[in-house]
Amino acid sequence: MIYYFSKLVICWQFGKYGDEAPNYKLGDDRDKAIYYLSTCCQIYAKGCEQMKPIGSTGRAWLKGFHIFFACTWIGTAISMQLLTFVRSHISTGDELWAVNAAIKLLDDYIIIPSAFGVLITGILFSWLTNWGFFKFNWIIVKYLINIEAILFGTFFLGPWVNGMEAISKVERLSALQNITYLHNAKMVVYFGPLQALILIAAVFITVLKPWGKRGKAEKKPHN
């Protein structure tokens, strides 16, 4: 589909098929951009057509890494929530900063890599097996959950956690009277568990594979 679309773009731009386009003089930068972008689309499409699905051993390894990253992501998210509850029972400024620093450490070095690990292995699994990217509704939902979790963590949860660590590092126990700190703490308490629950829901979506195939019901590929 991408291949024929790119052919159509080149045909519209130059009046002939892309294979003959180099014989024509490229005009401004727009012409060049359209031509090279379309050519790249053709190369990508042909590569996808020639790519053979991986065997059962490679599929098993890929599935294992995907499960590993998912377990790491969810387990760490739950651990961060437990630390959040512990934070409400501390009595010294050093303890407050230590808990916030631990949460930030988990977020930076475990949550972020595992989240992208899930996304990358998921993309490879869709690309290199018969499951595909858009054949099944539950796969689309999983991608939406994965991307939503990464974006929400990047633009909201992450900055809230980083801000709490930075404030408590300087102000110690006085951070509990800081309006920004209290706001960040409230947001983390509200949205942290929600994020974890959504990730857990993604696990059950993977196991149950609901909603079937798009368009019509067909036999599911083997895992």
C-alpha cells in the first residue's frame, strides 16, 4: 500500500513513474523532498514485503523480552506507589528526601527503559510475526495504552516526581509546606495508581485477547 501510494505521489509530481523520475530535472527543494520521501517509502515498503516472519525460537525470545519489560514496568510502578504511602509516615527531612530520591531513581533507571522496552519489543513482535499492527483491535488498544503511559509519564508524572525530589533535597521537611511540592504529591497520589491499573489492564488484554479481529473474525495466529 505504501509502495503504490509513493508511486502515485511521484507520478503526480513528475508525470511518470518513480523509476523514471531521476531522468527529470528536480526543481525546488519541495520537489526534491517529495521525490526522496517517496523513494524512501518505496524502499521501506519493499523491505517489509521481503521481510520473513521469524521462527518459533526467535518469536519465543522476543516474547520473553516483552514479558520481562512489562513485568519490570508494572512491578516498579507498584513499588513506587508503596514508597508514596511510606512517605506520608516519615518524620525527618532526610527521610523525606531519601524516599523522593528513591522514587526518582526507580523512575529514571527502571520505569523509562522498561516502558520503551515494551514498546520496541511490541513493534518488533507486530512486524516480525503474523499478528501485525492493525489486524486486531486488542493490539491497537495495547499500543494506545503503551504510548499513552509513556507520554503521560514524560509530561506529567515524571516532572511531578522530579520536582518533589528537587524541592525536598533543598528544603527537607519544610517541603511539606511548599505549595508546589504538595500539588505534585497530590497529583502523584491520584494518577500514579491509575497509571499502574491501566498497565495491569493491558496485561489482561494480552491474555484474554478481546474484541477479535478488525473487519471479520478469523483464526488467530499462534503465539
